[in-house]
Amino acid sequence: MRVAYQGEPGAYSEAAAFAFEGHDIITVPVTTFDGVESGACDRAVVPVENSLAGSIHRNYDLLLTHKLYIIGEHNHRVSHCLIVNPGVRLEDVRRIYSHPQALAQCEGSLRALGSQVQVIASQDTAGSARILRDEGWRDVAALASEHAAELYGLEILWRGMEDDSSNYTRFLSLAREPLPLEMLPEPAECKTSIAFAGQNEPGLLYRCLSAFALRNVDLCKIESRPLRSVPWQYIFYIDFAGHVGELRCQRALDHLGEMTMLYRMFGSYPRSADNLKTRA
């Protein structure tokens, strides 16, 4: 199985792909998920939310622009390392490169290094490590995984730089087709993800959410994003507990469809085991 992920070898997305799909897969680094739609890859793994830094908004937008379905989720423990070229000391470091999400997750630790250290956002954690190695910089560090340090022959100055040990990133597994209902576990062990938008009028969001509240459907997450090509209009992303095979969920979705001008079903899928444990 070929699984696409964003970033470069050694990225957390690649580690999440292995954790979710197993180590027999072939991981394929990509910048877009067009290859999954075309059939060049079988699945994709994409991060959408971090327990410390919040939602990854760009990837919510990607969900809407690609005709892919969510077939699973994985909560991946993220631990950041400050890595350098061999022999570089902490007092030598003047710049630190990493993805904005990683920098946000380590904000307190980075601040403790002092104002003389410049923090610079880059495209990718593992990519920052690769560039560090390629350039041979002696006054630069990168924030990336321990695996990235091993992969690129770099040294670790500081493990566990994240500001909170409960640092998890939620990854979604995407495929060209939704999971059939017969492959889903019991409704209590499932989530469903959708997106919708309606005319901007008083009480619209309240009425839309009441479609779920009236049927005792638990909303796990709600996220709003600007609706492209329609200034000051918004699209809402919702995760709710249960799956589309449940009568109450079907009725909630039918009710919602009567009130919206745009509706997209991303799929029903098994909840992460970590989520179930947290809620117990």
C-alpha cells in the first residue's frame, strides 16, 4: 500500500502513517493529495489538530478541495528535539528553524533560550533538519523528531522541548472511497465528519446545531473557515459521535440539509482508541 503524507522523510506525518497503517506500507512524501485522487497512492495521512497549538487550518481547507473521504483517525504523541550538526553546542545556536506548529508547541522552551536566538518558521520539521545538514550550519538548530535527527545524521541537544507532555496531533487517514457501513464498529466507537454553509442570517448556526442537539447527538468539534469566493461567509466543519447508519444521525443530517446551501459528507470512521480512553 502506498500512503501519501505531507513533508519530507522523517516528518511526524510519516511516523503517523506507519503508526496508523503499519510498517509494511510505502510512504510517499507529497505537497498535495492529487495523487490519491488519481490512484497513484492508495491513502493519505494528514494532520488537522494539535492538543496544544489548535487546528491546522490549511488542512481543513484541503479536505474541502479534494474528493477524499476520512476512513480513520490517529492521535500521535509528538515530542520535539532541538537538533544540530555534530559538535555544535547550545551556546552556539543563534537561529532555530521549524514548522510554525512545532514552534508554537515549544514556545515556552524557546523563550527560555533568550532573545539572542531567532526563531524562523519553515515549511516542515524534517525539511528543516535536512536543510540544516545540507548547509552544514554551525550556528543553527532545527526542531524536529528524534527519527529525523537519526535519518539526517544530526545530534540532539534537547529532548522533549514541547511545553506540555500531553502534546498530541490528530491525524486523519484519507481514501478515495468511504468506509462501508458493515466495516464500521458500534456507533459509540465511531465519529462522522461533515462540512456545511448556509445563508448568513440571524440564528442560522443555532438552528443547524439544534438538528443534532434535538436528537442527543454529541458534537466532538466545530471549526469555522472562510468560504472561498464569498467574502464574509463561512463554512463550518463538524465532528460528531456516531455514524451515518444510525437513524438519529440520519435524521439530524437530513434536517441539516434542509437549512444549508452547501453540504459535504467526509465520512464515518472508527474513533481513535486514545480518544475513547480519554473520554472513559
